[in-house]
Amino acid sequence: MKFIAHINVMPLKELLDPQGKAVNNSLHNLGLTQVQDVRIGKHVVLHIDAPSQADAENATREACKKLLANQVMESFEFTITEG
């Protein structure tokens, strides 16, 4: 079966996000002062061929832990859909 994994990788909340801070400051400079906080992460889409959704979830989790997310500084979450 074919699956699509949508993965969001974000900096840990406890850590400073310099990119997010710069974007937040720029938005305030543009007059968008209602924006209170910005966190910048990445969105990854994987197309997976696996026998089951559980296998697709395991492959996605392994990819995140081994390559896509630095777990010292980032967290990840994902959803799997049939594709």
C-alpha cells in the first residue's frame, strides 16, 4: 500500500529560536504587532510503500529519529494518510 507521511519538525520550546525571533521582529516592523511569537520549523512529506499503516508509521518514526530531526534540539510529530 502507498502512504503519505506529513512530518512537522520544530525547535524544542525550551530553546531559543533565532529565526523565529527575527521573523517576529520583522513582522512588528511591518506593523503586524498582533503577532506575539513565531517559531520556525520544517515540514517534510514522505511517500512510503509499506504493507500496513503501522509499518508506514514505524518507517516514518525511524526516519525522523535517525535523520530528519535532531532530538537534542527538535521535536517532531507526523500524520500518515493513504495515498
